[in-house]
Amino acid sequence: DVSVAQFAKVKLRVRSEQLMRGLGRHLLLRALYGLQKVGASMMADFYVRPGHEPKIPESISQQLHQILTPGDVLVVRKEYALTNYFLPGHWPHAALYLGDRQSLVKLAANWQATIVPRWVEMMRENATSSEANAGSQKHVLESMKDGVQVRPLISPLSSDSLVVLRPQIAPELISKALLRGLVHEGKPYDFDFDFRRSDRLVCTEVIYRAYEGIGDISFPLEYRAGRLTLSGGDLIQMAVKREHFDPIVVFAPWQSNGLLSGNDADHVL
């Protein structure tokens, strides 16, 4: 039993208070996210052992060039990286292998008119190189502190240990997954590790966004620090159980100087 004027006045006051609280919360979250971004960016290239330069040995890299196929997932670790202490598990980083120019052109036959701008740019860059170099340039889709980008394979190979996981799906589905992953190229890194949003992505979320729902692939997201996440260790555990992925090879220098496969790889993982 209130007048329209009274109702309008109270409603305006309530809505105004809600707006101010929402704005304050938004500004606070943005400020906290900014601090997270600054802190994480400073730690990204810091090693507790000064002078350490992670790199897969050249002989191992050459073998990997022969083994890798488009759609493979590379899970890696850099020893002594400060970020290792803040990320879950032994294997904190992942990248999606795209292959070389010829591989992508072959896969793109199924993409029809749907072409990712960055992919076109990459093809143009490779075409300007010599034919020998153009065929050998291999790329990954990888999210790092500067965002989700198509990078040369040397980026994830600048690590101390590595695991190659291969999806258990048909080539045409791998082509679809790569296209879905490339759609996210150019997005910023998510320093809040929030899988509920796709406008910014962490490294493992690139794998998640590419493969989730492709065929029968489904990822078991786990709550960590109040957030649904997917870690590199989660990916490896799926492969060890032969759930949607197979472990192809492992390079673990504390275990062997060469690539391990089969039961030896399972044992290390």
C-alpha cells in the first residue's frame, strides 16, 4: 500500500546502491587482477638457479621432429622456474602442436572458408621463406604471459623435460580441434586461472578449448584454490589411464638421456 512515487523513490535508491556496490566490486577485482598479472609476469622468467637456460638437447629435438604429428599435446617442465612453486603438479605447462606449413595446408582442406586470420598470416610468412625452410618451420599454439599465440616449436622445446600426448581420435576430428583452438589465438593470458570464461586463457585451457567435446573427449576439471582448473598433471594422468590420450614419448633427463616410450614412459609418468 504505497504510492507510485514512494515505490519509484525506494526502487531508485536500492538500484543506485546495487550499482555502486557492483562498481566497487568490479574495480576491486580489476585491481586485484592487475596485481596478479604484474606478480605473475615478474615470476615468469625468473629462476631460483641464476643462469639456468632450459633447453631440450638437439639430438632429442631432432627425434621429436620426426615423431610429432598435428594435434599432439606437449606437456613440459622448466627446472628451477619460480612459477613451479605456484602451479600444481610436476608438469606445469602445455602447448598444442600444429605442425609445419604442409601439414596445416593438408588439414585446412576440411576448414572450407573458415580461416583464422593469424593462420593466414603465418602461411604468408612461411611462403616468403625459402622452400626448404618453409617446409621445416613447425609451430604450436601456446598461451604464455603475452597471450595465446602461434609460436615456433622451439618455444615449448626450451624446457628441461617433456611429454608428448596424442589424442585417440580420427584425423578429421583433430583438424576440427585445431581450428577450434586457433579461434582463440590473440586472446590474453588469464592470470586468474578461471576456466568459466574464454576471453582469456591459460596454457592448459588452450588444450581444453580445442578438444573438449570433440568425439567423446571430456576433461575432468578439478577445483583448486576455489577455481575449476585443468593442470598438466591432469592431462598426463588421463594419458596414463589411456583416457582420450596416449603417452607417446617422455624425455626425463633425471631418468634417461634418451626418449622413453611404452612401459618405460608409463613408469616415469
